[in-house]
Amino acid sequence: YVEDENISTWDGVWWAVTTMTTVGYGDLFPKTTEGRVVAMAVMIVGIGFIAILTAALAERFLSGQVREEAAEVVAEVEGAEAELLTELRTIRQRLQELEASVERTRKS
């Protein structure tokens, strides 16, 4: 609005989208509303395509590392489960011995 009295809100939206998508203003740009809508759609779809492509490449590079880390976590959990089961069996055995001791004391 400060630049020129003839600039509309729609012009501001156009400038914001072209700046956000780093396309810039350039020497040639659409002047009609329909042309600007199509251009903004192309800009946003282009950014989305690049984002998906980048994510797919990153997943390819990192998938092996993620699998290794997941296997380590599973191994740690399985080891912790085995340790807990051993401890629970020990506790159960000691409890049974205590119960047997209490029964013997009652009978005496």
C-alpha cells in the first residue's frame, strides 16, 4: 500500500507468495488474476514435489541406520525382559520359601 495507491491486497498476496517460494518477481510475470493463481499453484506444487523428493532420498539414506537402531532397542528390551523374568522367578521362589517357613511355624 505504501508503494503505490493502485496496489491491491491481491498484489500483496502475489508478492508474498513469490517471495515465500523464492521465485522472485522477474521481468516476466503474470498480470491477470487467473495467471497469478496458476503461477502460485505451480510454485506451491513445485515446493511440495521437492519436499517429497528430498524426504524420499533422506529415507533411503537413513533407513539402514534406523533399522540398526531399532534392532538395538529390541535387543535391549528383550535383555531387560529376560532379566526381569529371572528376578521375578527369584522373588517367587523366596516367597514360596517364606510361606513354607510360616506354615512350619504355625504347625509347631
